[in-house]
Amino acid sequence: MKKNIIKETSFVFAVRIVHLCRLLSKQKSEYVISRQMLKSGTAIGALYREAEHAESTSDFIHKMSLAQKECNETIYWLELLHACDLLSQTQFNSLHKDAVLIIKLITSIIKTKKTNQKRVTNC
């Protein structure tokens, strides 16, 4: 069976976000920002899972676009937590790198689907 990099990467990322939010709650008593990040960081993979069973190509693109937005929001929360000294440089670098990889993968998938959709429409 073919390896699904976005499915695996977004799931592992979500697990890391859950662990980070637990840590922030316990060690830093930070609840508000981490809760926002928990929602957006775990939504990425969930939206991809929805897109896997999209009703049409347009529906797939829409769901992936939502995942892209959630990933971008997660990057914002990571940057904010880092700027507020709630994340170490090491924690930030690692999670930010993964989030950027995921958003690049999602963007590439969306572009490819849109290109393929245009080809089918123009035939």
C-alpha cells in the first residue's frame, strides 16, 4: 500500500500539538492560546480525513483549503506562544518546521487538484 505522507504527517503533528497543550497547561498554566492551537492543530488532519471522502473534486479542494487555513492559524499560535516566551526556541523550531512542511504539502495538493480539474473542464 502506498504511503500517504500528508495523512501520516498531519496525524503525528496533531499528537505533538496535544502533548504540547498538556504541557503548557500543566507547566505554564497557559490555557487560552494553547486551546486555540489545539483546535487548529488537530483540525488539519481531521479535515484531510474528510477530504479523503469528498463528494467531488470541488469538495476535496474546499476541505483541503480549510485544512490549509487551519495550518496557517496553527503557525500563528506557535509564533505567538514563542513570542510570549511560552515555547523554547527548540520547541518552536521543531513544530514550526513541521507546520510549514504540512502547509506546503497541502498547498501542492490543492494546486495539483485545481490544475487537473481545469484540464478535465477544458476537454
